[in-house]
Amino acid sequence: MKPTLPAGDDETVRPPAVPAQQTAPAPPDPGRDTHGTSSTFLARAALLTAVLSAAGSLLGLVRDQTLAHLFGAGSETDAFLVAWTVPEVAATLLIEDGLAFMLVPAFSAAIALRGSRQGGGQDPVRALVAASLPRLTLAFVASGLALIAGAPQLVELLAPGLPDPQLAVDCTRLTATCVLTFGLTGYCSAALRAHSSYLAPAAIYVAYNTGIIATLLLLADRWGVRAAAAGVAVGGCLMVLVQAPVLRRRLTRTEPGLQASQGAGGDGGPAQKQSLNMMLISTVLLFALCRQSQVFIERFLASSLPSGAISHLNYAQKVAQLPMVLSLMLCTVTFPVVAKALARGDIERARDRVERDVALAACIVLSGAAVVFACAPQIIQLLFQRGAFTAADTAATASIMRVYSLGLLGHCLVGALVRSYFSAGRPTWYPVASMALGMTLTAGVGTLTVGTWGVAGIAAANALGITFTAVLLLTAMDRRSVPVRLPVVLLELGKTLLAAVAATAAGLVGAARVGQPLGSLAVGCLAVGTVFGLLLWALNVQAFVPAVRFATRKLRHDR
């Protein structure tokens, strides 16, 4: 059944009626995020986000399958994937990490300020939009034009060993349009999530991948791999169109006790100051750039390897990261909750939320990592081995994917923990320094191992570098971010990791007993799921046991 969401933050929640003989309860704190504090609302929002994100990821797989079927893993695909670096970096900076870390706390603070106002004046949320959106749009346009003009130099910097650099330049100029569209998409997503509106933000990758697939099918015969780059431009426009009308309706609603925006003379100071905090912008964008530099390092090192190396890395990474993407859906939903709790000074609630999110995300990503490691050849064969994608491509991609899976917990922890560092809306340089150290380790290890191990050495360097960054972020949480109980978090992570190792072994044994790929994958997944679930229950992993009890109670209630 399709999940439904309750009304947004900006609608008034009335307290229940009180009998005459009782004292009426105190009115709710105006700045309190009533919906954000509801476990039912968070569960529904997380489910909705997970379902739509899974649909977007599935379409992403269809996109990659279409690309593999049409162009295989050769020089054309390598050229496109160099240009694909632009939307990958733009997505990290403008949708997934950078802009969200800056704008979600800013909008959360503006919403809290809106709720605490008793008289007329300018709506703080509208003041924030008026102060930030025009300037950011100009920055997006200027950056996109600069990338179009500098495409030849960018391709030479990213992949100096490409056999056909002009094809990569053409694709880069087409994908550069996503700087504007992704920027507007990220702005809308942050604003809507801060308002506890999750449907439109969760649907953006469905629209994006639909645009790429449709453009590929229509234009591949005429434009070749350039059609995929044109699809990025089309998909970016669709992402904006999915969200812009929803945000416009949110912003044009008249809030109780507030007058419509009256221009610069209105009282919107606090929100406006947040939007212009250049130090916060610098730390957020530098962190996102450092994290995305993994892609630069990989493609730079792989460009000197035989043709197809970049493609094998790309396909392996896309599939391996699916468990990580799904595991972070809950953190995406609860990020505004943590930000609003910190804005109200409720440190205990923020701590409990972060601890639960980290534990649950680790359970999800490690179960997926176990399946990826145990069943990598079967997954790649079923997904990609057709058309121009050969059995040799399957073997190479599967071996790389297994190495990538070793770093999935690190990727998940970095994605979950860094939200806590930036949730207060204040600049902090520790995540940037941690990420820079991790990427330095990635570059050093990759340079040393690429000559001996090839693409497997590059993937191993990726896993090692991100895991090191996750350790740095986790061990400093109690001092530099939301003060979590570090021994409790480490104990839960250790039990979950132990269960995942045993489940991986069971999956390898089970998958090896069946020769047919689909049956082998099914047996491997069943073995992983059974062993992982039983061990989580036996080890009393706190993120897992309450979920089982809730599901059991729900089943009994339905009966």
C-alpha cells in the first residue's frame, strides 16, 4: 500500500480536548516541530523516501544497463563517464550533501523563528528565500558557463590518457547544464524537507533517470554516446519541474500571525544572516568536494589502464553503492529533525536520534554489503551481460565490486555522521580535515597499487580512505558534534559487523551450490538474510530487535 504523509510543519496542530474538571495542558511550543517528533510520521516519511529512492535506483540500473547494452565497456563509454564526473560532483555538492548541509539547518531555524513570532512582519522563511535564491542561481549559471568554456582543459585534467578526448569534451559541455538544474533541485529539496515534505524530493531521481533513458533510446542511433550526455540535461530539467510547483505552494501559503513579505524592510534578519554565512558555505562545499575527489582520483588513475577500466569501475561502484544509498534514506528524513532539535537546544533528543540512525543505517548497509560480496558475479551477469557487455566484462566488474563492498560501512558512516556535524548550521572544519586526510590516503594507496593490482588497487584505495575518514568522524563525535555515547555506538556497530561477516560466509557457500545465476543469487540472498537476522537477534542488536517486535505486534494486530 502506498504510504501517506500527514500535513506539513506549517499547518497548525490542535491539542486534544480536555475535560472541564482538568487543567488544560500548556500550549505546545510554537517552535516545536510537531510532525518531526512523531515516530509514526518519521516511519512513513522514511518508507516513502525509501520506496521512491529505490525506484530511482532501479531506474538508475536500467540506465546503466541501457548504456552497457548500447556501448559496452569500451572507449566511447569511458569518454562519457569522464563527462559524467560533472553531474556526479554536482549531485554531491548541490543535492545530496553540500547545499543540503547548509540550507536544511537554515530553513529549520527560519521555521522555528516563524513559529515563535506572535505579531505581524515578514515571514522568516520567505525572507530566507528572497536573500539566498537569486544569488545562488547566479552562481549556478556562472559555474555552468565556466565549465562549458573550460571543457577541454577539464577533460585533459581528469583523464589525460583518453584515446578520443574530443568526444569527452562534447559530452562534458552537455552535462555542464546540470550545474544550474541540480542547484535548483537541491535548493527545492532542502526547503521541502525542512518543511517535512518528502514526496517531491524523493521522486527527483525517478524523473532524472527517466529523462536519461528516454533520451538514450531516442537519440543513441543518431548521436551515439552523446545522447547519454543530452539525457543528463533533460533529466536535470525534469528534477526541477517535479519540485518547483510544490515549493511554490508552500511559500505562498499565508501563515497565521504573519503578513506577506514586505521586501527588504521586513524583519527577516536571522534567516537572512544564515543564508549569507560564507564560512559555513565554505566548509560545506569543501567537504563535499573532498568527498567527491574520490571519483577524480579513480578516473585519473584508471585513464592510463587498458580501455574499459573506467567503465568497469563505474558499473561496479554504481551497483555496490545501492545498499549505502538505501541505508542513508532514514538519515535524510531525520536530518531536519536533528537540526530543529539543536535549534531548540534539545541536545538529548538530537543525541538519541543520531545514535538510532547510525545503528539502523549500519544494519541496512552491512546486510547489503554481505549480499554484494557473496553474489557479485551473479548480480553483474544478470544486470549487464548482454549486447556489447561480455563475460570478461562481468568477471572484471564483479571482482572490483567485491573490493568496493569492503568500504560500504565507511561510506554509510560518513554520510550519516557528517549530517550531525553540520546540523547546527555552524561552520566546522573538522569534517573537511578528516575527509582531506582520507582522500590523501586514497590517492597515495591508489598510486602505489594501480601498477600491481590495476583497477582492484584503485577500488581498495577507495575503501581504505573512506573507512579512515569514518573512524576520524566517529571518534570525535562526543567532542565536536552531537555528543553521542561513543562506547554504546561502537558496541552496536561491532555486533552488527560480526553478524555481517558470518552472513557473507553463509552467502558464499549458498550461492556456490547453484549453477544457474538467478537461482544462485536467490539462494545466496536467502542465506545472507537468514544468518544476518538470526545473529542480530541473538546478539541483541538494539536497532534490529525493536523493529522485529514492532513488526510482530503489527502482524498480530492485523490478524
